[in-house]
Amino acid sequence: MSAEELSRKILASKKYSSLYPKTVLRIVKDCLSKYPEKEAEKRTRRLLHQIWGAYVPVRPGFEKLMGQFKQGVKTNKEIKEIVWPFLRLQGSIKERVGILDNFYQKIFAITGPPESIVDWACGLNPLSWPWMNLPENCRYLGLDIDKEQNDFLNNVFKIADKSNFRASLGDIFISKFPQANVVFMLKLLPLLEQQRKESSLEILKKQNAKWLVISFPIRSLGGRPKNMIDFYSKQFQDLIRNQPWQTEKILFPTELVFVILDEVVGQEHLTDPDKPLRRVIETGQLFSMIFWGPPGSGKTTLARIVANQTNAHFSEYSAVSAKKQDVMNVVAEAKERLNTTQQRTILFIDEIHRFNKAQQDAFLPYVEDGTIILIGATTENPSFEVISPLLSRCRVFVLNDIGPKDLEKIIGRGAKELKMKIPKDALDFLANFANGDARQALNLLEATVQLYQKITIENIKSALQSKFLRYDKGGEEHYNVISAFIKSMRASSVDAALYYLARMVDSGEDPLFIARRMVIFASEDVGMAQPTALVVANEVFRACETIGYPECAINLAHGVVYLCTAKKDRSAYEAYFKALADVKSYGNLLIPLKLRNAPTKLMKNLGYGKDYQKYTQENLLPEELKGKKYYYEKE
């Protein structure tokens, strides 16, 4: 008998006639792959009982329930009063009925009010909505393998005017993963393991949601405790041990709940559902990439998450200390790993802009042939720092500074990890001080705890002066010095700028890194007050390229003194960003006809280029921006 025939035979029985045919077929195929036909049928029926039948010992009469619901609505009973007895009909939900008053309240206190919910293997749980206090526009999708039950739920939703609620057939092993703010997987993981061993983690990873709510029973269906709290707590912690997830544990009298935050704070444009890196993780389609962003924005963390979530081996090096041979060793190991276990290797190079051309050339062939997946991290524009052949084989992702609210989340988690309480004023101070750099915030937090064992503003300020923090191995002083250098030039403080220049040169900072900052400064801060500053800065950059250390330090000093003593005018810089703000606000506005190129007769007939004058005084902005002024000449 084929899998399809056996599946139809099982579905023909009264007990299983309402089940999702694709689920029955999936289980039949799994069993036939391991057992003879008769044993496969027996095991299929046993599995269906374990994952569904055991929780519905007496099949509800849904027509009768529908009649009771309609009658309750007709007599103006509260929805809670009507559905409460319905919830007691299914074993796993019956245990929750007595704690509904605070079950969802405690969960949503962690997640916040959900915008949308997906409820896997929902049973009759969607009928708990009156206890959830959901926002009016919250979307609720219940997914279950019981068609008759889903039809009943949809009828209830229709009568109760819950137009955003829907129940549908769904099997977590074969269905798509809908996007949601919160996903419920209540008492589901043990049932997944009964069907396919070690499947739970992969299914958790694939959920398309910010928050996952996972629960476990703490008593058997017969009411016996069996030490299930300790058993499931350990099992779950072991399951997610190497995952980058934040978890909260809630123990209710009848249920153990874990709330998982599946989120990288601060880079939502890359990691939110349907965004590029989320798609990479969900599909497992790895490719080489460059993370370009400011210090402490999460480049290394994101690389580790990509490797972990795609089950790739992760080899991490810093370009400051790594040698060509280190890379070749990784390549050799990656080849062996790929041949023996088919596991891919991610080579993560931090500060990849510090690798020279020869070093970058060394691993180019292995990026091309897929031996390694390269993830490079840089604070510098990769167009200038990564060789063109390598850059063309990588996708560049731009990371943003982490905002104050996100920094507060990260600091709060750090304090929790250190088992310390952080006062609100200290949290605000630390978030503002870090200025978008999460690593700096966490380093200072950790230093404060290690030095003073208590987090206060005074202790944080004291830790700031400590060598313990100032020379941390994360290299934050590198970014502090370049910041002081730029700000000293901006203030025309020649002596301070020369001092910070000397600090960078003495520490071996790349002279082109310094010179590039000077080129930017010439346009951003000197600008139209002394346009030749850009020429001088470019010549300093060229001198550093040609001469190198130690002599090019003299060229750098020459340029620093020139830029410091030059008058300052940021009007061109500010005007550009005003114009850019309008581009982002209004989008691509229509170009005035007279300014359009007219290479063909048709275009000329359409009015392209008509009445164009070379030296007109007319405002040439798009119609919607007529009269707008961006550039104001400094008096």
C-alpha cells in the first residue's frame, strides 16, 4: 500500500476524519520510511493519538457548542462566561483555565501589547481572547490540524465580530511560517520531539516573529507532577544554550512558560521579518558580506548570529593581528569540513580595512569557489578599503548607530546578566555617554561593577577615569582619540590637534585613515570659508600614500596646522543634508520639463528642454519645492 493509500485509509476512520490530510500523509511517510506497512500504520495511529487524540478524549460536538454560543450572545451573556466551559473540553487548555486572569497579563507585560499573534497547534486556545486584553486591531491567526474545530472557531469569530481573527489548517513541519509580533507554541515542543527527534530548535529558529512564547506542562494529563518543572527547564535551557536569544521564565501553578526575544537591538532595517539578514538566516542561503558601521553597532554580534542560526562553523580573526597563514589554515580546515560533514565555514575578519591588498588577495579564490563565506567588519567605507574583486563578491550591509532607547535595552540586559540593578538616572547617563556605541556602554557597565560592585552615576564616572577601562582590549581609545582630534581641529585648537595626531601616529594608526578624516574635515568644516583646504588635504593624503611612515607624519602635521588655522564654514555641508532630507521626505519628484535631456524628436515634441536658458535666475527646483532654500552664504 502506498503512503497516499494508507493516509486515505486512516482519514476514512471516524476518529481522524477531520484531520489535515497533509499532516496524516507526512506522518505516514515518516513511518513507512522506518517500518513495514502494518507497523507503519500502527505507529501512525499511535502518533496521531499522542499529538492530538489524547488531548481530546471526548470529541466536542461543535454544532452543539455553536448553538450554545449563539444562545449566549442572544441573551447578552459576557463572552468570557460563554466560552469558559468550551475551554475545559481540551486537556492541555483545561489546565490553563484557572490561571487565565493573569496568564496573558504576565506574558504581555514582557512582550508589550501584541500587534499580531500566530498560535501554532492552537486547539480552542483562541477562545481565550477575552482574557488577553488585545489591542483593537491585533491580528490573530490560529493554526491547527483539526478542520472541524477551525470551522467552529471561524464561526465564533464571525458572530463575535472579530474580523482580524482567523483559524486555518497548519502543520508546523510543512507549512509556511507567517510573520507575527508574537508566536504562541504552548505545550508544543514535546509533541514536536515525539514526531521528529531534535526538530525543535530548527523550528524555533524559523519562526518569523519578534517574540516566541513557549510553554511546557508541569503535570501529566493524569495530574501527576513527575518532577516536570526541573526536567523541562533543563531541557529547554540546553536546547537554546548557544542561541543569541534573551529569555524570561514564568512559572504558573499549572504551566511553565519561557518568553524568547528573537531580536538584534538597533539594526531593525536588517534583522526585522522580511529584511535582508533575516531572510539569509531563514533560508540558509549564505553569501559573503561586509558589515560597515560605527564602533559598537553590533557587527561582530550579527556575524555570530548568522553563523549560529545557519549552523555554519565560525572562525573569527582581527585584521590587526591575523597573518596570511592564519587565513590559509582556516581555508584548509574549511575544505576538510565541507568534504566530510558538508558544514560551511564563515571566516569573520574584524577591521578588514586593516588588511593590505596582498592579504585580501590571499583568500579571494576561496571566496569565489565557496570554500569559505567571508564576513568582514569595518568602520571605514569599504569602497576605499576593500579591493574591488573582493568587494564585487560581497554584499555590503550598512549598520547604524544604536539609538538611546535601544541602548537602554542593551544596558538593562547587561545589568541583568551581571545580576545587578541599575537606577534610572545611571541608565540614562550611560546611554547618553555611549553615544550609539553599545560595546562602550557594556564595557563601562562591567568595569563599574567589577570596581565598585554597585551601579551609580558616581561609580560610573569614577570607572571612566580608571585605566582598567581606558585600555580595554576592545580598542575604544582608538575611537576616542580620533574624535578628540576632529573636535580639536574644529575648535581651531592647534596644540590639542597636534597632540592627538601624535597619539595616533605613535600607536601605529594607519596614516591614510588619519588623512582621509582630514579630507572629509576640509569640506565639512572649512568648506567655502577656504575652498583650497580640500586641495591641501588631498595633497596630504597623496603624500601619505607615496611616502608612508615615518616621514609622512610631517605631512600630516603640516595639514593639521593648516586646517586648524583656516576659517570654518559648514554651510555647504548643512545645505546638502537639508536637501537630502527633502529627497527622503518627498521621494523622486518630477524633473521640470525644461531641464530634461531631449536626445530624440519625440522627447522634444513632449516639451523636454523647451525654454531652457543657460544662465537663468529662475528657481529650477521641482514644482513641490519651489522657493525652498538650502544654502545660505556665511556672512
